[in-house]
Amino acid sequence: MNASLSKEDKGITVSKKDDFSEWYTQVVLKAKLADYAPVKGLIVLRPDGYSIWESLRTTFDKKFANNGIRNGFLPILIPESLLGKEQKHFAGFNPEVFWVTHSGTNEIGDRLALRPTSETLAYTMYAKWIQSWRDLPLKINFWNTALRAEIKGTKPFLRTSEFLWQEGHTVHATQKEAEEEVMKILEIYKKTVEEELAIPVTTGKKSEKEKFVGAVYTTTMESIMPDGKALQMGTSHFLGQNFSKPFEVKFADKDNVEHFAWQTSWGVSWRLIGAMIMIHGDDQGLVLPPKIAPIQVVIIPIYKNGEDKDKVLPKVEEIKKTLESKDVRVHVDDRSELSPGYKFNDWELKGVPIRLEIGPKDIEKQSVVLAKRYNREKSNLEFTEIEKMPTILDEIQSDMLKIAKEQGKANSIDISDYTEFKSKIEKGGFFNAPWCGKLECEEKIKEETGADIRVIPFNSENTNEKCMYCHEQSVSVPIFARGY
Amino acid sequence: MNASLSKEDKGITVSKKDDFSEWYTQVVLKAKLADYAPVKGLIVLRPDGYSIWESLRTTFDKKFANNGIRNGFLPILIPESLLGKEQKHFAGFNPEVFWVTHSGTNEIGDRLALRPTSETLAYTMYAKWIQSWRDLPLKINFWNTALRAEIKGTKPFLRTSEFLWQEGHTVHATQKEAEEEVMKILEIYKKTVEEELAIPVTTGKKSEKEKFVGAVYTTTMESIMPDGKALQMGTSHFLGQNFSKPFEVKFADKDNVEHFAWQTSWGVSWRLIGAMIMIHGDDQGLVLPPKIAPIQVVIIPIYKNGEDKDKVLPKVEEIKKTLESKDVRVHVDDRSELSPGYKFNDWELKGVPIRLEIGPKDIEKQSVVLAKRYNREKSNLEFTEIEKMPTILDEIQSDMLKIAKEQGKANSIDISDYTEFKSKIEKGGFFNAPWCGKLECEEKIKEETGADIRVIPFNSENTNEKCMYCHEQSVSVPIFARGY
């Protein structure tokens, strides 16, 4: 044993099945993704955690740019007077706002809020920037953090008082164009989460009760976690003219008549990383989808003496170069004094998609041992096939999505009987249940079972069923679930 | 005239020479780089401003990565008790700290500071993460904002209460390695600023009086602005064990004996953008060095009728594709209803390095008109030479640096007579003046002339001169100047 084998380095001590919550926290901390900050409710991202966020940011930035969206910067401080300009919006965030009251020893007159979200600030600026139809559409995205004081217990990535996110804010000349933007963004979100993180999502609308405060309507993507709880993965809001009117976001049209503009806002946060950990992780720790893994392939050279070392290391170097030439993110673990077994566990804990083991015998056989993290299968890979690695990584990526889809389907239940619903909700899951559309039923169900309407999937409108709760004519079949 | 020709779109109305301060503000606002936020002292970055920051970030990230530095995330809130752990450090920042005292309606016990800088928070975490020599060096960089309440007037990019920056924090096993890191970073800073922003810098050490609070010593890079004032462009600090001791950043060495670690911290901010505007801008507006310009080449098609349009546009499209294939960032200004003259002014204001004008006569001559923004020279470029554009851009980039160096040299004066110094300091400039090394003389000079020691250039130690102020033996020849 040596000094680096401290407590922190030991593997996960509970199973995902037995204690999901403790398992999750251990994976986050032990895979060195994040750690708790000194202030309750706040976390720090370590490089392995932050690089996943960077990878997502790069992907989104490309897709946003292709859609004509550019990035900007907004300060974190919003005057109280401004935040209150759209009353409903303000009331929604008020209980969780952090307030700055002093700078140095000076008291500040109009208290300053740490941004819970930036609609009010962005639209104050937009009102100055937009004069005519020529200035539209205006589409700006902001990568920053939002602050909302969490009263409940903290969970890294899932519930923290400050979180990394992006918030996009667009302005359009017509309602139609704004509504199309809402859907384009939701589609970008869905594709990215499915393709990069290998997590299936269900898209649709939020109910009136669950929509963003200030929006006309909110579209959302929701996923089901292995513990049967739902996680909101991202939202895209149609704001209509709810903000453009109080903030006077107006434009002169070609006929020189002034109109209030139509707006959208939308965001995803580091919650996506939390979902990825929950969906793919196992009792050995993190399992990273290849596309967002900081290291995709780790090579472990195995040798016991100098002679073997001289045989193994040149080959390792050669394989590394081949992989790099194929744009594979590869790392050689050449730490001395650590056993191969220790290294295997270490990289499994960290979720690296592929491990290559190579010792003197492998050199003789002209092959390496290839271990896949996600299904823990081992096989031999001929040296001549090393360059097929990108294909192997792609296969892993799509298989992970396939497995996640199957898991999601297994946890998804069509239901119409409320008694049955109440007995089954305890075990968790997504329940597709007909609903009359009334707030009263929605509230009663929440009160009696703890389940929300997570999403009303697109094309789930129907006229032939009866509301699970009141048995009146249903208007849609939302997904009910308990949420994070 | 049409609606988009609002006040904001008009050109710069003062000359750089006559009213530098007003000129600067007009360039920032009218080139749409930034705008004032509703809170005094805070600014918003518009996409054209933010993309310059993104470009710098990308360049630094590559260089940091090559140096083994990875990125992480730290929350913005630091408890008062933690901030005060290194007393001198705290005292330095205390007057400008923003304090959070409430979340919702709840009063917070231990007040929370908005980060003025993150040493105290980072090192609290580092102390948990570092156990043995195996964990070193630990090198993490954080792209975020810092908040320091500005009492004096605000200048976008130069003096704001919240600013974008990066702060790097490294931990090493030995003093030597930490000191080498300090210099490596300073070198990365210098190269990047000179190569990307075409701004020459002078590197060296800060005096004891001017060093970072908490550092053993501070290295800095300073530049002289066209108004004769000095601007600090970035600093790299050797922290010694000043923080590792109070924060207990310790490691067990190979012999299992515990040692306090050696640390560095370093940062550059969006001030660099401010410097670039000041150094290169002119009476027509912004002048962007090609390397960081979001658009490097703008093409203006010129035609008066449909026939000409049909001749011009296909060629424009062809040129655009050729340029894109050479990785040139190109934009075609195809806005109808705006005159070529209006467009010329618009893109000059925005500082785009090269403008190509192409009309029916150019098509006949098989060439385009090429206008360089930085020296406003026009010439003809044969169609066959379009693909030389990367070379032309490189030449502009190096010529801009050359011109900036000459300007800097012209504003730099060797001086040893204090009376002469006092008469000349009014006009501004960098003054290389021998100094005895005593705080007393430094303070007297500051009091009597407003000039600081900006930097003690490397290799400026000397023994043959007399202190400009007290005439005692000098120890170095610092640069004295009034600063931003």
C-alpha cells in the first residue's frame, strides 16, 4: 500500500440497487467529478467533471451557431426593482433569491439579486438594442450560472444552490417564428442528450401548473431515472408577449408601425451530467458514453521486469499514436508502483469506456485485451484492428442508448385506474394516464400520491378516455411521476 | 434613410486624439461590443464583444492544456470566515467585496462574499484533494467572473464591478517547480497577447507595494496605452507557502514526511479587450487584429440592377467558398436597401480587417477591390489571388504588432532627473527611471506625480545609477507611469 491509496480512492461501497442515493453520491465524489464546497448547497467541479460540461458546451455551441444563435455575457446582479417588473415571474423566484445588500461597508439602496434567471435583465437590454425589423430575429445564448437557494437537501448536479447552465433568449417579429424557435431548440436538446449522453427523453408540454413562471407555455424533455423518479432534462419556453410588453421590447415593422415582439427562452443545466451518472453508472462506479468521455481509451502496460518493459512500452506508444491519429482520446497509465489490478479498478471507477491491457504475452499473440466498461466484456483485439477503435466506440455509444431505452420502456406504464396507480406509484415509474385537463385533479393527484404531471407528450391528445381521477372526458395522456 | 439608421448606428463623433476617453466609450458602444447594464459599474457583452473573449479563451485553453492545466468550476459564494483565513489577503479585498446577507427572507449567519478572487476557496478544496506527492502538481484553471465593487467611474472592460477572467491555481512539491510555473504562465500570457492581440508587453516583477496581497512576489505584464497611461495586462503570482500554511495544503512525500506545498495563482481578464480597442482603434472605430476577429473578411456585392446582380452574386458566392476552404472567417453583406457607402462605414466601425468590394466592373477586370481596415489602404486583388488571403491576414497581423511596438517605443523614455520626470509625466508615457528599492521613495513619487512603479523589467537590475528621487545607489530601473 502507498500513500495515494487513501480513503477517497477506494471503490464504491454500496450497490446501486440497495441504496441508490448513497451510491450516486459516492460515484460523484469518488470518480472525482465534484466535491462539496464549504457553503451548504454548493459544489465544486473537478477537472473530470468539468470536462464533461465543456464537451456538452462545445456540442451545443456548434448546433446553436448553425441555428444563428450567438453567445453573450450578462452580469450576475439584477436590481430588485427590475426583477419585479413581471410580477408573476418575480413571485415564482422570490423565495429562493440570494440578496446582496452591501458592498464593502456601504449599504446598497435597491437590493441586488443574484440571477435566478436572466429574462428581466436580458430584455431590459434587448429593448435598447431592438428598434426595427432589421434587428430581428435577435438570438443570444448565455453560458453562466444561476443561483436559487435550495432549502431541501443538496445533491451534486441535481439540486444545488448555484448551477452551471445555458440560458438562451430570442426575439422574433412573429408569433409563428417564435413558436418554431421553441421547437427547434427542444429538438436540439433532445438530439444532443440522446446522441451525446445516450439518454432517451420524452418531449412535450408542461401543464399550466408546472410551466415556467411568465411563459405562455413550456415545452420540456423528461427522463426516467433508474430509481423510478422523473428528471426534467431541459425546457424551452414560449414567452409570447408576456415580457415584451412590460419591458417594451418593440420593433418598427417595414410599414413603420411599432409592434411588441415575440420571445422565447430555454435552458439546460449540469443536471444532464447527474442524469448521465444515474442512468449509466454501476456498482463499479461511473460509466461514460464515449462521445463525452474526457479519456475514451486507457492503455495499461503490464510488465514485471525490465526486459518485458522494453518489449511492451514501444508497442504501447505505437498503439497510442495510431489511436491519436484516429482522433481517439487516449491515455497511457504508466504510473509505476501501482499494480495493474489497482489501475483497472481506478479507471473503471472513473468510467473510461475502453481499457486496453497489454503485456509480453499479448505482444507474442499480436493482440491486446480490450475491456468494455459498460458491459464489462473482455475480448482480444488484433494489433491490425486497433484502427477500428472509432467504430468500436460508436457501437458502445449506440448500445448504451439502446439499453437505456429498454430500461426506460420497462419503467413506463399505461394506466387508467387510480387505485392501481396509487399502489404502483410507490415503486416509481412513468405513468401514462388520461387526464381531464383540470388543475383540481392535477393537484389532488399530487397531494395524494406525490406525483406531478411531468410532461404532456406531443400527440398525446385523445378524446376516447376518461380522466384517471375524476372519470370525466380526458383531453390528453400526460406522464405522471414523482420527480427530483 | 430607413429605421435601422438609428442614433446607435451613427459613426464615432469625436477623434481619438482630442477626447480619448469619450472616443473609447463610443467605440465600445457603437461597435456593439458591450453596453451598460442597469446596475452602475456593470456591463453586458453583446455577441461581437463576447466572441473576442471566446477566441482568447480557446487560445489560452490550448496552451494551458499543453502545459498540463485543466479547467474546473468554483461556486461564486465564499463564506466570510474563509475569506478571512489569510489576513493580509482579506484586508486587501475587504472594501470592495459584495456581501450576500439573505436568501429569500432568511438572514444568512456567516455572510457570503461574491468571489473577489478564489484563492481561499480553491485552497480549502485543494487541502482535501492533496494527500501525497502523487497528487502533485495539481494545476487547475477556472474561467469565471470576479466581483469587486468599483467606487470610481466605470469604463467598459477596464473598470467594472464584475469582470470576466480566468484564474489559475497550481500546487507544487517544490519551490523551484512553482517558480518555474509562474514564469511559464507569464510567457504564455505574453506570447498570446502579442501574437493574438498584436499588443507588445513588458514583463517583470511588481514592487513589494504593488504586489498581489498574499503573494511572495508578483510578476506582471504591462502595456502603454495611446493616452500615455499604463495598463496591467495580466499577473502571475508566486504564493510560496503563504496560503498552504493557513489552509493546510500539505502532501506526504516519498519518504512519507509531510510538507507544506508551494503555490502559484495567475489571471488575465477582459481588460485585454479594452487594451486592444485602445491600441488599434481609430477615428472610424474599432480595428480588429485578424486572429481574433469574429469576421475576418466582409464581402460587399455592388450592383444597381438585376442584370448586374446576376453577374456579381455568383462570383461573390464563389469567393466566399474559396475563402471558407482556406479557413477564413468570411461574411457576405447582402442587406438590400442599404447603400455600399453605408455598409463600408458600418464594417469599418466594427473593425473587420478586410473588406472586398465587387461590382460588375470588377468582374470584367477579374479582380476585387481589397480595403485593409488597419491602414485604410485600397488595392486590387486578382481573382486568382483570392486564395492568398490567409497570407494577407497574417501580414496585417504582424504589421499591426510592429506599429504598436513603434508607438510603445515612442512613448518610452529613459530618465534619471526627477525635475524632468515631473514635467514630462503630465504628458504620460513609460519612464525607465533608476530606483533605490525603498518604499519611501516609491510612495513619495506616487504622491507627488501620481506615477506608480508599474513593473520592474526582468534584467533591469543595475549598480551604476542613482535613485531618481533620493540619489542613493539604485537597485533596479523600474518603469514608472500613471496607470488605469
